[in-house]
Amino acid sequence: MNFIAWMIVACEIAFWVVIIVGLTTRYIFKKNKLSIFFFALTPVIDLLLLALTSYDLYRGETATIAHGIAAIYIGVSVAYGKSMISWADSRFRYYILRKGEKPERLRGREFSQNERKNLLRHYAAFLIGGSMLGMIIFLIKDPARTESLFAVLKTWGFVLAIDTAITASYFIWPKKDKATRIG
């Protein structure tokens, strides 16, 4: 694994550590302002990964799939960050603090609408990460050095098309509500 791949792993671990520390600070230690500081560190982690990736390419490294995944990571983190924190918050309150209602599995129309929101987040992530990939490809101006970035962009576009089809299927064949399920 190359340096950037290790940095992606480190940033993902740092993201979840910061979220857990933020939730613990908020709910266990009752320090809401301090918890906001920890949550505000999540974009700093993204900026660090962006800086490291940019520096690596600036030094003349040939772009690898890991460099492309770094752009995906940043796009996903920006597009999904707030919803991931909300997801973690509701589960922390229920499973750790034993407060509030159990996070419910969505069905029917609610499930379909939630998946549509996630698809829109996926499109936003693609626009952010894809723009970064496109900018890197444009700035380097060496197809031999950026071939893997273009491959990542094409693969991600294909994954987005599949996600779109799957999300559309939830509106055509929605998951049944518990009340209307047989059995």
C-alpha cells in the first residue's frame, strides 16, 4: 500500500475517532461547546488528506488509484458528513446512553425518499470528488501520469449509474410497510 492509501485509512480512523470523542464529550461530559469543536475537526481531516494528496502529486508522483480514492473520500465526506454525524448521534444516544427511541428501519415511501436523499448526496459527492479528479487531470496535463484517475472517475460514474437504477427501483417496487407485509 502506498503513502496516500495509508493516509486514507488514517483519515477514516481519525474521522470516526473525532465523532466518537465529540459524542462522548457532548453526552457523557455535558460539554456541548467542546463537542462542536471536535465535530468541526472533521473537515480539517479532509483538508489534511487533500493537502497530502496534492503534495504527493506536486512532487511528481504518478497518480494511483489511491489518489483517486482520496478524491472520492473527500467528496463523500463533504456530501455525507452531516448525515453520518446524525446517524452516529442517534445510535450513540440509543445504544450507549439508553435514551430515546430505537433508530427505526425505514420501509415503504419513507425508505424510498431516504434513498432518494442519499442518491442526491451521492451525486453531490460525485460532483465534488469528480471535479477534484478533473482538476488534477487538467493541471498535470500528462495522460500517462493521470490514467488511473480517469479510470477511477469512469468507475465511479458507473457505480453512480447503478445507484441511480437501484434507487429508482425503490419507487417502482417499494419495500412493504410492516402493516402490509404478509407473514
